[in-house]
Amino acid sequence: MRTPLLTAALIALAAAPATAQEEGGRPNLLEPHAGLMFWTLIIFVLLLVVLSKFAFKPLVAAVEARERSLEEAIEGAKRDREAAAALLAEQRAGIERARAEAQQFIAEGRA
């Protein structure tokens, strides 16, 4: 599919200077031509239809899937952070209990 498209583009590029010479000089690219505008519009509309049928839907689906996976990853990170905070609080409470118990043993040892 790529080779015929490339061949057509090369033929069009090769034919442009020959067409300009037949018309008697270099073409003015800034001068509007109704035929050129018509074909440009037709090609644009056809390309838009083809892309909307074959390309836009898969792209939108891929973006939505990526968005869902990112949202799930963020939610998982929030859950993990909450679990880590709970474990940290539990560890700190255990350390405080151990310190209190150690102080109690020190007080009993001095008495």
C-alpha cells in the first residue's frame, strides 16, 4: 500500500515542473485557483472520512484505556499510602509501648 502511494506522489512531483513549463512559466502558489481549491477540499473531506472511520476510534479507545489504567494506578497508590500510614501508626504505637515498658523496668530496677 505504501509503494503505490509513494509512486503516485513522485509522479505528481515530477509532473509539476513540466506543467509549469507548458503554461509559460513558474506557477504562482499564492494565486488562488478554483480547481485546486476544489480538489484540495475534496481530498481533505475524503481523508477526514477515512481517518474518522479507521483511525480516530482506535485512538480514542486507546486514550480512554490509558486514562482508566492511570486512574486505577492512582487509586491503588492512595490505598497503598493509607495502608502504609496505618502500619506506621501501629509501629509508632508499638515503639511507644516498648519505651514505656522499658521505663517501667528501669524504675523497678532502681527501686
